[in-house]
Amino acid sequence: MDLQRMHGPIKKELENSVLGIIDKGNFILGKQVEDFEKNFAKYCGVKYGAGVSTGTDALELILRGFDIGEGDEVIVPANTFIATATAVSSSGAKPIFADAKYEDGNINPKKIERKISRKTKAIIPVHLYGNPVDMDEILEITARYNLRVIEDACQAHGAKYMGERIGSLGDAAAFSFYPGKNLGGFGDGGAIVSNDEILIEKIKKLRNYGQTEKYFHDFFAFNKRLDTIQAAVLDVKLKYLDEWNESRRNSAKKLNEGLSGLVKVPNIETIKNPVFHLYVIRAKTENERDRLKDFLQKKDIQTGLHYPRPIHLQKAYSNLGLKNGDYPVTEELCNKGLSLPMFPYMKDEEINYIIDSVKEFYS
């Protein structure tokens, strides 16, 4: 991706936001953090926000804010980045995986119910690649079993489901501001949004040593704060997020039109408004995917694998005793998926070059 296409036109605004903080020297939990928390929460359609150090920390702090930990279980997608699971593990709880839907790669609601036990306390649906999960089905299940819904929205800034912003549909939501995200900082960063004021106030203590005021600590906690400089940068970029997302959607539609019939292209459902953090196609086989990747590399088209090895087969989770074949849809998606270039302001000639190159491979 080319970050300069986003940053170039607003370079002066970004410079001024950073230089203002350097002049004042208020680098930790400055006013800009509070401003961004309010603005981002409002953007997501909720009342409260808390800036934290990363998206992974955002998930962990939500779990701890809800007192979910040792002896508890949390259902997470098998098909996602490992951070969703490690956040659960870091809280002391156990991640329980549910397989994906073949159509969009998101967690399959029909696979969730059989994973629920008396230890289950929450479900973390991930809006993978910026494509919303089937939240109505998730919410129906969680209401029936009285479970928390924690949205992992780390790839879905600005997406909508049935007209509602992602981040406003569950009990709380976690966002990542890693530089490559739809809304990214100039380093690591994250945020939590929720309509639960008590939760957000507790998280603001958890992120800052458990302090109610300086040097007065209510409980054991952490240093997981959002830097003031990152908050200022994000607040500038937030104003342009919808425009950038619309540019991504337009590029995705053109890619879909050109590549349909050659490979499996991403679904664009009418009830969802995805933001295409990633544009992931699927080949027929792993070998075909790998050959296509090599072919495009020779054409100077960079691609990526998200994610080549599923979480349940990672060495880090070997203690769970899971094996190949346990989550067949997830394993198939990991073996066949290939991420093509996707970022705001892609040029038509670039999109057409990608399409023509894929067509050349299949010809």
C-alpha cells in the first residue's frame, strides 16, 4: 500500500498537530487524547471511548474490565490474526475457537452454540478484512445465553452493519491504529468504545496503573496508554476516514468486476458496508495460490498472505491439543487466500494492471 497518497494532501495538518504537542511537551494523556476519545466514540455511534496502546491491549482491557479471566472461556474465530486469541490468553481466560463461513471468512454463527459451556463468558466476533460479521445472529445467541459481545473491530474502522457503525453493536469494541489500518497512526495505538460508562472508567484506570489520581492506585493494573502525539494524528485523519473508505470500496468493486470468474472475489452484501482493510481473493488450490503470488511478484505487484497458518495450528497454542482438520473451513481459507493491493486513491491504471496480470496468469 502507498500511505503517502493519504498523508500527502494533509501533511501540513499532521505536522501542525505534532508540532503543537512538541511545543507544549504534554506527551502522556494530554488533552488531544481526550479530544480524540470523544470524537472517535461519536463517530462510532457510542457515548464513551478510551485510547490505549494497541488493539490487542484494547481487547485484553475490555475482558479485564468485565472481570473475565482465570477459569473463564471466550469464543473467538479460528480464522483471524492471532492477537484476538492472545488477548484472551493474556487476560487469563481460555480461547475457544469456532470455524469460519466459507462465503466471507468471518466466524460462522452456526458453529458457535456448540462451543458454549458453563465457563463461557463472552464471544469476540472479528470483522475480518473490514467486512462485518452477521451480528444479528451473534446477538441472538449471546442474549439467549447471557454472554458479553466484544467486537474486534481492529480491521473495520467505519464499516456498517444494517446501517449501524461497527463498534456500536456489542457491549464494547476494540480498534487498532497500526499504521496500515484504515485509520492508522504513526506508530502503535488502539481504542475501546462502548455505551457502558462504568466499563470505560475502569479501563481508563486499568490502562494507567490503576490510578484515580497521580500516585493513588486502586488496584493492580498496567501501562497501556495511547500517546498524545498518536491521538493528535488520529484526530486529524479521522476527518478523512469516510472518504478513504469510499475510495477503497470503489477500488474493490472494480477489482471484483474484473476478477470475477477467475478467482473467488470478496462478497459485497447489501446489508453490509465493508471498508476493505484487505482485499482477499481465493484460488482453487494452495499450489495455484502460490504460483499466482509468484507470478504477480514478477509483475511488480506485491501481495500478502492473511493468514498462512491458522491459530489452532500455531506452536503458541500447541497446548490446546488441536490438529489439522479440526477447523476445515478456516484451514482451506488460509491455504487459498491471497491479498491484493488495497489502499485509498488507487489509480484506474493500477487496478487494470492487476486485473490484466491475473487474467494473463489464468490464460
